[in-house]
Amino acid sequence: MYELTMSLKPKSKTPLYEQIYEFIKEEIQNNVIQSGERLPSTRALSKHLVVSRSTVELAYEQLLSEGMMEAIHARIFVARSK
């Protein structure tokens, strides 16, 4: 499982969920996170980043809707290249 380490800026005008979304999106686009790699659960990532679970869920939902991630049996993975 890929461990996400990012620095969030709580005082930024950019919402926290968007900061998480942008970080993960860039990591996927730059092949730092590989296709098929498992990502942390929303609960684990929210605990790690000290943010609410709904904040992480918003970021994950955006990535899921864009096809960058996929959920399989409640586990989150980077979408496989098509």
C-alpha cells in the first residue's frame, strides 16, 4: 500500500479536500503512485493527516469520478491504464 505523505496548508484559500485531491492527482500523473497500487482507506488517511474523514472522502470521490481511482470491495486503488 502506498503511504501518502503531504503537507496541508490549513490557512490556504484552497480547501483541504482540494489540496489532498491535487496532491494525489499529481502523484498519479507523475507515476509516483503506480497503476493498481492500493491507497489508504479514508479513515486511515484522515487519521494520518488529522482531518475529518469527509474531507478525504471528498478528495477520493473526485478522483473516482475522474477515473483516476477505482474502488474494489471497499478498497481504493489507482485506476489501471486503459
